[in-house]
Amino acid sequence: MGDSYHALYRKAYPMVPLIPDDRERRLVMTASKGQHGSRLDPWTQSYAQRTAGMSASEIRALFAVASRPEVVSLAGGMPCLSALPMETVAAAVAQMLATQGTTALQYGSGQGDPTLREQILEVMALEGISAHADDIVVTTGSQQALDLVTRIFIDPGDVVLAEAPSYVGALGVFAAYQAQVAHVFSDDDGLVPQALQERIVALKAAGKRIKFLYSVPNFHNPAGTTLSLQRRPQIVEICQRHGILLLEDNPYGLLGFDREPYDAMRTLSEEGVVYLGSFSKTFAPGLRVGWALAPHAVREKLVLASESAILCPSAYSQMTVSTYLATCDWMAQIKVYRELYRERRDAMLESLGAMLPQASWTHPDGGFYVWLTLPEGLNAKAMLPRAVTERVAYVPGTAFFADGTGQRNVRLSYCYPDPDRIREGVRRFAGVVHAEQELLETFGPYDATATGSGPSTGVQFPSPDLS
Ligand code: PMP
């Protein structure tokens, strides 16, 4: 039945761009396994083992099509920069360059600009954190902080605990350092403490070394959920009891729609938490400025690791952020972003409610993402070629798990398209789901093993603007 479904699907949609299927991939892999490399890549035998965990997502090719203007992309996690007062920012940066250009265009400190580190303290105070500027390391986006923390803690085979689902860019880092990711059950209130406790006990009993718990507590990417206030001390306590570091990744915390930010988990433990922040969502991702706040000894190692990787973060970018914080009303700008994203979230939830009653989804009260569960029997990755043909794009749920689950899940982003485009995108998406359901009713369930759309065993790497 599965085969006939696949064949009929191909007959019905011959123009649909193909996700390379497993057979094609196996051919390429076999071709590249020759003793002395192959025509495709003469260096096959030379790569470090850790590159085995790095493979481009099969959906990358599709997203080249998805970036065409006629496609409504509900896939990307790109902030809406048209809301920035660009002329004001440009004038402030021009002034900064004219007066401090020789510093801004020079190498800087490996730990990051001291002025900016003081300003970061003010940003973190909004989430109850009181710290010392000396314990902050400025990084090239919080993505580099994820890389540094993983680099200094993970040996191959060590376990990283992570929410189910988890941020795809973090899973990519963990895979690159050959960590084993153990997902922990999470619901609408975030990580479930009891599930965390049980997972730790089971892993320890199996002789595993657990190094840290990775969590995005606020307006989760991709789940759109927030860890409840009640659960925060429980999670911190469980980690402490088992000697597991907590990596608190918080790029969206100030982008809540309905309330002031919750206190960070870092407020509950100075020694047990590495906290990551970023200016990517509250200001601009192109500057690539993020930071880690770490216990003192960890901070020292992070600086050494960062210096060996990049010498120092960009002084120009840091001074641009610093000037922006000092001369523009950044709190008012965050408010502008919050209102804008709230309107887009409303547009998405209302359209989903009107057009897709047979699916279910999370109700984010901040951030960029809705996590949707398709009706039984549908496969989000298999459906993507048809969606792109119908001029709408999303990220299939399997990208957010290290173990191939999430086949019925979809991440929809509302941050970038305006509300009318969102409504149109959801209309197209709903049309695709309906058509898939009709196929399913006519031909029976999809056979994932017949194509490359089954459980993927590795972490997928979509392009950066999708993460
Ligand atoms: N963590 C999470 C949860 C994210 O969503 C992102 C960006 N999508 C990052 C970290 C990395 O952000 P940046 O490097 O731009 O600070």
C-alpha cells in the first residue's frame, strides 16, 4: 500500500521538487567511500570522525525554492528589521565610527568590550539577574556561546539533556562535538521535572556521563512554550542534586506579549547555570553579538576557547550595539517589536483556528514560533514538496529532534511576513493539509520507508535563516 501511495503521489505531482530519496543518498555515499576518496570528494578518508555528525539537511534544497518572493515563508526565524528606526541607528553608528573608528576597526579584548559588558548587566537585570561584568563573555551571537560551552564540556559520547523538541542550531553543535542528545519530555509548561528526574536516573544507571541540560525556557524555539514559574526551581534543584550544569539559552525572553519577563533560572543558582543572551532578536542579528554569563572558572575557560577560535569578537559590532544601547531608546524598540510580533501571532492563531480545525498547535505568548501537530497519518517532511509547490514553506518537526521523532510536527514562524501574508500562508498551508488528508483517505497511510522522509537518524542542518 505504501509503495502505491508513493507512486501515485509522484504521478499526481510530477512537478513537485523532489527531496533526494534514500536510494539516491545511499548511492552518493557509496560512491564517496572509495579507499582514496572519489570523484565527488577526494578527501573522504581524511575528515575527522566528528564530521560524520554534520550533514546538510535534505530540506535545504527545497528552501532555495522557498526563498522566492511568491512563496510565503513561515519557515524562517528572521526578525522583522523593517521595524528598526534605521536612520537613527545609521546616524549613531556613523558618529561612533567618526569619533572612535580606530578602536572600532581594531582587534579588541577576547572577553569582549568592557563598556558593552556593563550595559549587558542592565539588560539582564530586566530578568532579575544580578551579576558582575567580569563574568560575561561576549560572543559572535549566542550561537558561538553554544559552541564554546559544548567545546569545553563535551567529550565524544557524553550526554546532553535537551527539551523535546529542541533548537535545531543547538542540536547541530551537539552533533558536531559527538554528544549524545537525550530528549526530555516537555509539555505546554516546558520541561517536565518528573521526566527530567527519571531520564537522569535511567541514563546514570546505564553508565552514561551527563554533562549539561540545555533549555530554552522562554518562548521556546520551536515549541513556542514557556517554562512555568513553578517548575523553574524544581529544574534547577534536580540539576544541582545530580551535578549537572544548566545551560539556559534565552534569546527571546524580553519578547513577551502579555506580561513582564519571568526571572531567569540564573537568579536561582550562580554556580550551576551558564546563561546565554543575544541582541539578535531584540536589536539585529546581522551584528552577531551575544553573550554568556558563567560561573567564574567556567568563564575563564570560555574566554580561552573563544580566543583560540576567533581571537576576539568584532569590536565594530560590539561598539555598534553599545552605541545603540547608549543613544537610542532600546526599551521602546523592544516594545515596538513586542506589539508587532503579537499582531502577527494573532494573525497566525486566528487563521489556523478558522482554516485548520483538524490540527492542534501551541499558543505562544511571546517569541516567534507556533508548533503544530498534523492530523494522524500525515508526514510533515513528505508534505513539504507539495507545500512549496503551493507557495508556502515551513520547517518539518524532525529537524528539532536528534532521534527522528516529530514527523507529524511543523514549526510555523510568524516573525517575518506581515499579517496579510501570514493569513495567505496559512490558507495555502491548510489547503495542502486538506489535500494530503484526501490522499491519505484514498490510498492509505504514507510509507515513510519508501522515501527519504522517514525517521532521520542524524541531526539535520537547515540554512542559518531557518534556525
Ligand atoms: N538559541 C536559540 C533558541 C535561537 O533561536 C537562536 C537563533 N535562532 C540562537 C540561539 C542563536 O542566535 P544568535 O546566534 O543570532 O544570537
